[in-house]
Amino acid sequence: MSLQSKRVADTSVPKHIDPSEFRNVLGHLPTGVVVLAADASGQPVGMAANSITSVSLDPPLIAVCAARTSSTWPLIRREERFCVSVLAAHHEHISRQFSRSGADRFARISWHHRDTGPALDDAIAWIDCELVAEHDAGDHTIAVARVLDLASAQDGRALVFFRGQYGRFVPTGFEPSRRENG
């Protein structure tokens, strides 16, 4: 039975899912933290996100989810190209800064230009993207983007968001460099 057939055949009323419980349960899934950034009318604009995933290797695609209430996503969408900076373990303050409304998100942030927009200098990876599709999904928009270029640092630990808190992921057997311990 296809998904469409199942939807038509299922006439039961879905169980009400409490939003707080939904957030709590899904918070058990660790996520990376990134900054999406673009040049909007010659000015850098950016936002923090943790709903990002790879979608396809051929062609290389990612998906990112932006709240429909976001005032920044429409500015990035209009440019159709953006850079994803994957935040390092010591970037909690950057994630918080890029999550604040009305703040100058690039104040006191070291960044450089890539072909698709601003990239944070101290990130552990950068992904240059071109928007190819958007899908409405409840209170969010799912944006699918083609990866145009990418790069990563030689070392570094990722910032992770888990159960409402920031932390870091350290793989089993990982030997940190002196730079990371400093």
C-alpha cells in the first residue's frame, strides 16, 4: 500500500502530541549546530540552526529547517546562495549570538567571504550551497540546497545540542590536538 493510499484509508483521529513532550523526546537526538549566512544587499545576514542533514550524495544535497517565524531566513532565501559554517565545540556563544533577534549577529565575529556568503573563520567545516527547493512543514520550512563546494579544518570538535544543552562530541579513541586542549 502506498503512503498516499494509507493516508486515504486511515480515518482514525491522530493522538494529540504535546509540544513540550515532543521537544523533550526529540531532544534525545544529538544534533550539530551551524550558522547559515548570506550576503543580503551587500550586508552579511546569518542565523543559527541545528536542523540540518545530508540528503543525497549524487547530486550532493543538504536539507535545513527554518522556523516560519524567522525574519532572517527570507533574507537568505532571497539570495538563493548561502554558506553553512559548522560550529566548533567552543562556539556556544556564537550559536547564542546568531539566535538572537535584532542583534548585530556578526559583531565581534571573525569571518571571511566564500563564493556563497560569509563563513566563520574558526568553524570546523564550511558548505557552500544553492537553494533548489522549499517545502512547508508545519511551523517550519524545509529547504533543500545543492552543495557547490565544501571544506573542513584539519582538526576540531563539533558543537552539539542535546536535551536542551550545548556540549561536544568526542569520538571513541579521539586524540585531541594541542590546539584543542589550549
